[in-house]
Amino acid sequence: MITLYRWNSSGLFYETVEADETGALPERSTMTKPPELTGTQVARWTGEGWEKLSKTPDPEPIAPPDWPALIAARRYVAEISGTTIQGMPIDTGRDSQALITGAALQAVIDPEYSVHWKTAEGFVDLTAQQVIGVASAVRAFVQACFNRESELLDAVAAGSITAEMLEQGWPV
């Protein structure tokens, strides 16, 4: 049997254990004995040996979340998640938004235009007016996603943002 000295995720010594000398060392352990300690002193493993500290160090401050990046990423997920318009499931991914915009432009140019449009449930025939309606609804859906992002950024600025808010209020 050998004596092992273990440290926690902060590197601070916390226990001595006996182990079989033929086995692998457990994670965060060494055979190097920590220094003798008195009072409030603690030993911290450096990766090469023990260092003696006068007291337990204050925990490292936890960095606050990067709220603007988290909110923008969540907005993008909402934006491309799709929506239902006039009972039709419509893809709202960036490529689909571009295709819808192109079809709407053609519908404005040619009021007699019609299209055989593919939805998640199959193809549908749309008149020029229906294409414009779908494009307007998709545009409103996407804008609502950006509006929600703006509301959440306002909450960040006011210091009232919560993790729960990140998942609430997105259009469907």
C-alpha cells in the first residue's frame, strides 16, 4: 500500500488515502507529501509540487454570461425555427427567407404569377396575393424575433435579465 495525497478542483489538499501500489494513481492525487501546515494555512498543488498558502484563497470570480451573444444566438434559433402561416408550415431559415422574398418580388412584378411552393407537408399552389401574404407574414415573424432580442438587450442594460427570460417570449 502507498499513501496518496489528493487535491480538489482548486488544487487544494483535502485528504490522504491509502492505495494499492500496483494500480494507477486516482485523478488529482500524488505521492508527494504536502508541507506541514499550521493555523489557517493550506497546501495547493501546482502541478509540480505543493505550495503553502497562508489561507484558503478567495474563489475566482465567475465571469458573467455574455448576454448579447447568448441573446443573439437564441434569436437566430427562433428566427430559423419556422412558423405556420394560413395552416402551412413555412421554413424560415435564411435560404428560405431569400426564396420567399424572390417569389414575392415576382408576385409584385406579375400579379398573375403563381407558384408551386414546397412546405414541410408537401407542395401547395399559391397565387401572387398568397405569395405576398406569406412573405409579409414571414417578414413579421422574423421582425418579431429581432424585437424580442431588442427587449432582452434592454433587460441586460437595466440589469434585470434572467436565464429564464432567454427562453420566453419568442414568436412561434
